[in-house]
Amino acid sequence: MNAFIAFLKDEDGQTSTEYILLVVVVAMIVMKFKATATTKLNGLVEQVFNGVSANIDFSE
């Protein structure tokens, strides 16, 4: 019984498991909002390039 309690109290290896779980959670969040982020970033890039094109005179 003492060996089992010692096993439960042992914290070795928990840090790597916690980091793996953290990476999984972050990956799930990124995948969840991927479409929204892509749409917003495409709109932002389009606005920047349209603004630059409107301000540059290509006739010179």
C-alpha cells in the first residue's frame, strides 16, 4: 500500500505530460478558429494592397 501511495505522490514525468496536453489544447484552439483567422487576415492583406495600389502612380 505504501508503494502505491508513493507512486501517486511521485511527480516525475508530469511536466512532460502537462506540456503535451497544453500543446494539444493550443492546437485545438488554432484549428477551431482557423477559418475565421484566415478570412480576417485575407481581408486585412487585401485592404493593405488596395491602399498601396491606390497611392502608387504606375504611369511614370
